[in-house]
Amino acid sequence: MSTRPSVQELKEGITGGDRGALSRAITLAESRRHDDQEHAQELIADLLPETGKAIRVGITGVPGAGKSTTIESLGLLLIERGHKVAVLTIDPTSARTGGSILGDKTRMHQLSSHEDAFIRPSPSGGVLGGVARKTREAMLLCEAAGFDVIIVESVGVGQSEAELAEMVDCLMLLLVPGAGDELQGIKRGIMELSDVIVVNKADGDRVPLAKRARGDYRHALRMLPPSTPGWETPVQIASAAEGTGLTEIWDAVEAHRALLEESGQLEERRRRQTERWLDSMIEEAVLDAVHSRPGVDEAIAGARADVDAEKITVPQATQRVIEAAGLSKEHES
Ligand SMILES: Nc1nc2c(ncn2[C@@H]2O[C@H](COP(=O)(O)OP(=O)(O)OP(=O)(O)O)[C@@H](O)[C@H]2O)c(=O)[nH]1
Ligand SMILES: [Mg+2]
């Protein structure tokens, strides 16, 4: 192993556009080691003034909807227009199984070999919330490295869309036209969060199906509150494979961005996101600290057993755990 570069060296490397330094910094931020974390946090704090300037886009959709293919095509288009594009993936399935990282790299083949693009799969292992936190840190590091478009890909499975919406400026939902009831599998909550909706795979004999789906989704949206005040979520058809509809997708992202900026909502949205990030980290840290106190986990197991046996109530059991943790309120009447 080579010796670890100093915070200063990493900082200079990142702001100088050295991708190796950016990669190493993200690895440091992903590390569970205490000293690595200290270094990573010092580095990110140093770099904070260089962050926040990118346009942050999240792409979600069911497995196989074409997220990676869309990012590949869109990314190349954006690079052609002079942007620098970083792609981060949150993959809750890989968090569970050690999953599809290789797959993603190969699916974004052209983009991953481009000098103006940077692709980073999510670390395997850990819970969704943890993976999402690392993604936020990676996003800040990419911004400091001069990437002005950050695209975060996340498979849509339940909680993950909300998590994704919490870290981007614009959430794009990718759908595929299928037979049967278009709206069946897709939850209203996700549509409500989406700033841009794309019906992908509108090619070959699927074009009429895609157009019908577009109509259905437009109709369904009319009954939902807007994702962003003053914004009407557009529904578009595209084919990531054939490269059609991509210009329109990006036009929509830029129009949404313009609205956020003009109305002051961008700042507000990001501030709210950061506050929630802080809140959730505090909760997590407090919980960790409590669990690490001697006797607490045993008290929880005991409380659970007694609740199961119907010896005590749930509030009583909770109180017992709080006392075991030494956290009972002293001045309660
Ligand atoms: N016909 C057609 N096929 C597409 C299109 N976009 C993606 N595909 C195909 O759909 C499959 C899945 O595409 P991906 O881009 O990997 O989908 P994904 O949403 O990233 O998938 P996961 O990351 O596994 O959730 C691949 O075989 C693609 O070639 C499209 O616009 N048209
Ligand atoms: Mg993918």
C-alpha cells in the first residue's frame, strides 16, 4: 500500500482536476475507519466553498427501465455541449447482494471512458441511508473537482426515491411502456416527487404504447400537487437506445432549474435538504451512541421478551430501556 496523501495534497489534486485524487477522496469518505473519516471530513469541509455550483439530477425507475442507458446518451450529449458530467449510483440491491456494479460500468461504456465524465458506483455493503449519505459526500467532492452536472442513478424500490429526492435539485422518473394498466405498479408518491417524467423505450413497435402511456401519466398528474411550486411536471417520450427525445429531456431539466433559481427555491430546497441530512445524522449518531452503552442491547432484548410474553406494556418496556441507557428524564413530574 502506498502512503496516504495528506488532506492538502488531496485538496490540490481535486481542485486541479486530478481524477485519481477525486477517486481516493471518495474512497476515504466511504471508509468506516475513524481516522479515514476524520481526514475525509476535514477535506470536505475545506472544499465546501467550491461545492454547490452543479446541477444535481436524480434518475430513478424500476430495474431495467433504462436509467444507465439514458445517462450514457444524455451524458455524451451534455459533454458535447461543454459540460463535465459526474455519475453516481445508489444501488440498494448492491448494498444487499454485492450486486451489479460491473454491469453499470459496461452499460455506460462510452461515457466511462470519456475524460469529461466520472462514473462512481455506490459502495457495496451498508444500509440504504448509509449509501445515500456517502453519495452526498461523493457529490460534494465531484462538484469541487469541477463537474457541473451530477447525475445520481437510483433503482426505484420503495424508500429509495424519497431518499434520492432529498439530495438532488431535479428528480427524473423513468418509466417503460408496457401492456396492461400503466399506472398499476407505480406509486402516486413517486409521481408527486418527480420533476420530469420520461416514458423510455419509445422505439420500434412500442411507440404507440409509449404515447398512450404519456397520455395516461399526464392525466394522472393533474390530480396530484406539483413537485415544485409553480412547476407543471412534463411527461415526455424518449428512446435512450436510439437517442431520441434527449434534447427535450434536458430542456425540461433546465427549465425546471430556471424556475428554481428565479423563485429562490433552489437555495431554499438545498438548505432544507442539508438540514434534514443533519437531523438524520444526529439521530443516527445518538442511536449509535445509545446502543454502544453497556447493557443497552441486553435491556432491549429483555424488554422485547417481556412485551412478547405480555408481562409489560410497550411504553413500560421503552421506559426500561431508557433507564438502562441512563437517559431517563430527571425532572419529570
Ligand atoms: N429498446 C430499448 N431498449 C432500451 C432502451 N433503454 C434501455 N434499453 C435496454 O434495457 C435494458 C436495461 O437498460 P439499463 O440502462 O441497464 O436499465 P437500468 O434502469 O439502468 O437498469 P438497472 O440499473 O439494472 O436498474 C438494456 O438491455 C438496455 O439495452 C431504449 O430506449 N429502447
Ligand atoms: Mg443501471
